[in-house]
Amino acid sequence: ATPTVAPTATPTVAPTVTPTVAPTATPAGSSDIGNVNTDFWTEDGNTGSSVYDNELPVPEIKEVANNSKSIDITWSCSSTSDIDGYYIYRSTDGKSWNKIATINDTEVADYEDADVVNGQGYGYILRSYIEASQSENSIPAYTCFLNRIDVKSVKSNASKKLTVKWSKNDKASGYQIRISTTKSFTKTTTETTKMNSKSKSTKTIGKLKGGKKYFVQVRAYRSYNGEIYYSEWSQSKSLKVKR
């Protein structure tokens, strides 16, 4: 009899599994506010045909500073005799700019922006204007608004040491504490300590002069688009350190 040959089994090849690549997370608080295109001619969010006059003086923003509940913008202008005032534009992303104020007094060189949110970055641009004509854009200036910190307590429970406690800011990257033997916090009498932690809200500082009165302030800071921005300093508290 002719033997029966069993057929050779074809091995099953397992399919190649393509690994799933997790998307890269965007860091919290990141935006394009630092990559501003200032060649814009929009007004109140609508593309318009604004007429600009390159002979009009361009304002220079001197400072954009955080206050307790607002941002204060100050500027200067080389000449005010040939203008009617200023337009102030604001952006939260460096792309969309909206006019937030018209200053029709050339003697005014500051503006308080109270419509701000804790932890949000803001950019500002100014133009001078006369009638329907506007100057070119000022160089933009930026900040990240942070609410002011409240110091809860300052105690001296050990010799030549003090401990300060403050309220947290959930948008902060960390805090700065400064102590001074003068109420005005002059440079020669002031020491500043930085805490790179947003979760801690207490700090003990040692090697102080026993029996000496110290003044203490705290402020929050945030790293935003590669820059460090600070809240306004807290109101100061004082105490006499144990000997």
C-alpha cells in the first residue's frame, strides 16, 4: 500500500503591531504671545482700511507692571504737539489685537487695565493718532498677570529665625520672599529668597540678628513663554526676632 503523506502545515504569521505614539502635550500656559506679528491694521477685531501716517510720533512703552488687581501701562512720546492722543491695543495670543482704550489727552501717559485674569499673559501696543490718521505701532510690551499674595503670618519661634506663611496662587511657578531691617526695603538692608515650588506656602529664614525688627514681603512669579513675570509685592508685616 502507498503510504499517505500528511500535508505540511503553513505557519500563521502574527501581524506586526504598529506602536501608537502618544501626542506631545502642550505645556500649560503656553501661547504664541511672544511671536507677535505687529504688522496689523485691524481695529476692534475687524479688518479695516486704517490710514497711518509714518510722520506721526510713535509712542514708546516704558513699563507694563502688575498691580494688586490690574496692569499699569506707562509710556512716553517724543512729541505731543501734532497728535490728538493715543490708541491702546491688547492681545492674549500675539495674533488677535483689540483696541481697549482711546486716550484723548496728550498729557496722559499711563493707563490701568483692570480687565485681567490671574495667570493670563497680555501684550500691549500703542499708536498715536490725529483725526483719522494713526502712527505706526509701538514696540509691543508683555506681562503675565498674577494676583497679589497675602502674608498670613510672620512668627519667630526660635532664636535668630523667623517663619513666614502666605496665601498660595495656583497659577504661580514659585515665590520670592524678601526681608529687611527697614520698612522701605532699601537695597543694602534687604535679602531676597526664591522658592521654586508653587505648592509650598511657608518659609523659615535663619541667621538673623536676635532682638532686631524685620519687615517681610512675598510675591508670586510665573515662568511664561521663556520669561519670568512677578506679581506685586504683598503688604509688609513685621516682627522682632528672638535673641
